[in-house]
Amino acid sequence: MNHLISRSLFIIAIFLSTTSLRAHVALDYPLGGETFIVGQTVLVQWHIAVPHETLNWDLYFSTDAGVNWEPLQLNMPVSQLTYNWEIPNHLTSQGRIRVFMNNVDQDYLDISMNFTIAPNTTPPLLDAPANDTTIECSTGNQQAAIDAWLANHGGASATNFCDGFTWTHDYTGISNGCGASGSTEVIFTAADACGFITTSATLHVVDTQPPVFTELASDMVVLECSQNLGPYYTWINNHGGARAIDLCGIVQWSFDIVVIDDCEGSFFQTVYFIATDNCGNQATTTADFSMDDNTPPVINQQAQDTIIECSAANQETIITNWLNRQGGAQAYDACSPYVSWTNNYSGFNLECGGSGMAEVTFNAIDDCLNISSTTVTLRVEDTIGPVILQQAKDTILDCGDSEHESTIQNWLDHHAGAIVHDQCGTLTWSHDFTPIPDSCIAPFSQVVTFTVLDECFNSTTLDASITFVDTIIPKPVGFLDSSYVWTEHSWFANASQTFSYTFADMPTVISDTIYYELLRSNEEEETIWYGTNDFFRFDNKKVFVRQGSFEGVLFDFNLTEGDTFIEYVSGIPLTVDEIDTIQLQNGELRKQWKLRCDKHQPGLPYEVLWVEGIGNLKGIFGQDLYCQFDGSHYEMLCMDRNDTLLYDNPEVDECWLLPTALDGLNEGSISIYPNPASESITITFGRSQSLPRQVIISDGLGTIHWQSKVMSETISIPINEYSPGIYFLNMEMAFGMISKIIIVL
């Protein structure tokens, strides 16, 4: 059945039986008596009281208690039993809602009682709040963007229910930021006759864009490091010619430099010119600057020639120091704070002896290898004649001796005993000796001049005399009897040692006084004798010794008990405590003097024992060992006369406390250098050679000048305070004693 038939039937039926039509559909809300506000949304609800084959629903609204109806929604689906109704702006106290059930057969309806629609006095409602916005700073067009945002109420929207609806805001400007940037909170107000509502948002004006270059920096031309740097600083201060602008403020300039060094005074720079706006945004342009160093150093003081004496003991050190000082040259460089030096010295060309010359070029080099040079001459000269280590000695010959020619020739060949040394080369000897008559009528003497030439023809002369006398002055008797050879075995510094002594065959005349030189041998065979430069004479039971220009008393066999004897070297006083007699090993009886030092302690052995004809039992010539209390104990063990035992120390069992055999000795593995020397000597023991227990240096009289234990394969011994002459170097090995000669200049 169509809807028109149904509606007709409904109208007829409504007057016949309203109750029966309503019984099949029931309106749940509104029922009547409610008050609704214009604009309010109301949920209209109904339910099916009696089911039918329903086609759809129709919903109507009346403002006059049902006299007139306006459709709200027609043909709603059967399943829909509610409807969201927005209250219209129709003010009434007789409002009603009517719902129709449109069925296949009979239609039905239900109508509410009267309800009221009242006017809406609610202020505007905010549909969308204002939104924050961010605008990029630009002094030219940022205001237009601000105005557009304000005109759109910051994006806010509102619904008004009363008349007179308007939008306003409180924007007056932004706070101060960097440049033209800043921010502010803006309040937007929506108002009508019934009230107002507000929403706020923040306006941000930011500067995120760096300055814009209108002109980029340009490279600078290359400068020589010695040039004025004014143009460089102008280029730096002018930002390399770069120009920049910023839309939001002013531009500040700075720069950063990356340097690539080639050498001191020559470098390459990349300069970063930085344009910074008020908000710290930066833009960078780069340019390059180069500086070269092609200028060599300036030698403001030239090197000076130098002359060195070849005999200088430290010649190599002098040359090295001269080279290290660049020969006195000085230089500076305008680009480098430091100037290095080199030279081409590799040694000098030898001329005579150790002399010679070399042309030396000193090069001043800056850090960029630019070079300036100065050339001078190094000369090593030999202008000093040979040095006399031991003077020539006079000799006295017996007239009528058939062997005097060979004696004279031997004296001449040995340069009268003179010892001469030259630091720069070999020596050539000559003399002016002429044959002299062999006459016994009267003494005859000739002064012979010995001339020594070095390789550079520098000369030194020495004089000595040959004298013929009619008789030979005999050797003294009573001390080292006759012409015997005496061998002394002694103990010193924890080791035994053996020396042989005799006197020279010929006397030596010194200051019109006749002496005999003491000779010493360190060899068992006694084939080599060394002069000691100690000269002896005997007078009235006194033994005198001359050393250089000084003469002292070594022994005085005239002393009686209680007498005092002053040792001539040290000045130590000795007192004669007792004089007795001892018997030698050959049965001879000899007088013995017992002398006491001032420091002598009662009950201890006497420090000094003299025996007539033998000397000091603490060592025949050991006068400098008197009164030793420092542990350097010196004791004579035995003494032989021509290999016949004459004295045997009763305190010991043997004459040798250490083996004296030289089995396994390899003296070639021991080197002493330099020799002769003046400052120090160095002793080197080969790896195949065991180290000595100790090393002792003594002079011809046995005076100890240096001794020490040996802890390494090389030792250095200072001798700069020794008097010039010959010294004995004794090395106590595990298998015996090794002795060497050293010469002190």
C-alpha cells in the first residue's frame, strides 16, 4: 500500500481512534514538558510496540501543538529508532514531535505532548584554537605575513549564538630578538551580544638564513717573505674583497686561516672569510694567499782564518770547536728565525810532520734551503821545536882506556842519555863532536851540542860534556857495596813485587859535584836498565840523593840513640830508639838503626829499620813510605846481591807472596795510550786478558803516585800533576807482575 493511501487512512482514522493508532509505535523522547535551547542537539528516540512489516519511518516537528507539521526526516530505514535533532531557532511553548511507522498494511504513529523551545544566550563557542606561527625574518615583507596571520585570527574559528559577532586581537608588535627577529603572544577574542571567548597563540619571527654574498673573496698575489706585509693585512681587513648583505640585520666579518707550511718563511694560506648576521647565521667564502722565500741568509760577519799549533794536545778539539763556531761567522735570515750551518771540512792536506792546511767553506742555510757561503783557511803549523824530557848528561872517561872510542860513540849514539819528544813528527839527531886528545897529563873536557830537528826543521839543542880524568873515581863502598847488582823482593798493597838496582858505571857531574845515577830494572834477566833521574853520592857515612835541583839526606849512619832524623821529602821527624847488630844470610854482621815515628804506638813493629850497606828494610829507597798508617804497608821480604840471598825477612816464610812466573801472559793484549802523555793515559785490557788485581804507578825511587783496583777493561788515569820524567806502571796479575814504562811530558 503506498504512502498516500496510508496517510489518508491515517487522517480518517485519527479522528476515529487515536489511541488505537498509537498502540503499535511509542515515542520515548521527547514526551512533553521539556525545555530545549535553540541550537541544542536532542536525541529523538522511539520503539516498536507491535511489530509489523514496516517499510520506513517519517519524523515531523510542530510549533503550534500539532496544527501544522514540518518534516524533519522522511523514509528513515526500519532499523533506525533514533534521530539527532538540532533545535531550530523557532521559539515556542507548543512544540511537538510526531513519528510515523510506514507499514505494508496499516500505518501507525505516536505524538509527543507540548515542549518548549527557548532562545540560546550562550556566548560564542570556540571551534578551533589559534595556532602558533613562525615567520622568516625579512625587513621588507615580514609585516605582510604578520598581518595575514592576524586577519585569519591565527587560524581560530568560533560559533556564535547571538547577534553582533566580531573577532579582535591584542597584537602591538614583537619583542626584541637578534636582528629583526622576535616573538610575542597574541590573544584573539570572539564576541557577540551574549558574551565572548578567547584563544591565544605565539607569533615567532626567526632568522635562520645566513647572509648572502653579493661578491666573493678573491685570491691575493704571491709575496716574497722579505717584502712589506702591509698589502696582506689590507687584503685581510677588506675580507679579500668579499661583500655580503643580510635581510634581517647587519653583517659582522671574521676570518680563519689554514696554513700549509712549505718551509719557514714560505707557506700557503687558505683564508676563510666568515660573514655572520646578528643571529649567528654564517656564510663563508675562501681565498688563497702565498708567500715564498727565495732570499738566502745574510752573512753579517765573515768567517776568519785560523792557525793551530800541531803540538797542541787537544788539536782535534780546537778544530772541532772552530768548526762548530763556523770559524766565527754569523748570519741572519729575514724570513727564518734560525739559520743552520754546514761545512766541507774533511781534514787538512799534510805538509811537513803533522802540519798542513785546508780551505773550509761554511754554508749558512735557511729553512727553505737558500744558501750563503763564506770560505776561509784552516792552517796547522809546527813552529815549536822538540821538547826535552830528559837533559843530556855529562860523562867522565878514564884517560888511557883502550875502549874509550866505543864508549864515546855509544854516548853519542844515545844522545848523552837525553830524551826528546816531538808531537808533530819524527826527529833527526846531529851533534858537533870532534875527536879530542886522550891525554893523562891534565884533565880535558869538550862540550858537545846535540841538535834535534823535527820534520818542519824546528830545532832544539842540548849540551853535555865529555871529560877525561887521570883516574876513575871509584864507586862508594858501604852502601850497595862495590858494583854489585841488588835485587829487592818487597810486599806492597797486598802484592809482592821485584826490582833490581845498581849504579851507573860512570859518574855524573852536577854543579861540580860527582854523583852516580841509580838504575832500575823490572826484568828478571836484568837486560834493560832504566835511569831513575835520581843521583847519589856518599860522604861521611851519609847517603845523599839529588832529584832535579834538590838534594837531601836519604840515610845518616852517624846517628846515635835519641837523635832525630828529618825525612827530606815529607819533613816527617824520626827518632832513633835503638841501635843493634843483625847478621845477614852470608854471615856478615851489620849495624841496624831502629827509628820511630812520632805517631808510633807502643807494642807495634818499628816503622823504619836501617841496615848499614843495605838501606831501609821497608824498601831500599823507600824513604817516602815512612810512617804510613793508611794501610799501604810496604815490607822488604828478601834482598839478593848478585843472585845471592843477603837478607831474609824473619816475619815471612817466602820471598814471594804471589807467583812471579809469567805463564799465560799476553802483554800484547794490553795497550797504553797516549805514551808519552801530559794530561792522562788510558789502559785497555784485551778480552783474552784477565784483569789485574790492581795497577800502581811509581817513580824511580818507588814513590807511589797512583794505585787502584781494576773493575773494567778500560781505565783512564790522570797524570797532569806529575812532574815530567819516566814512571813505572806495575800491573798485578793473577799469574804475576807486569811492568811498563810511561813518559810524562
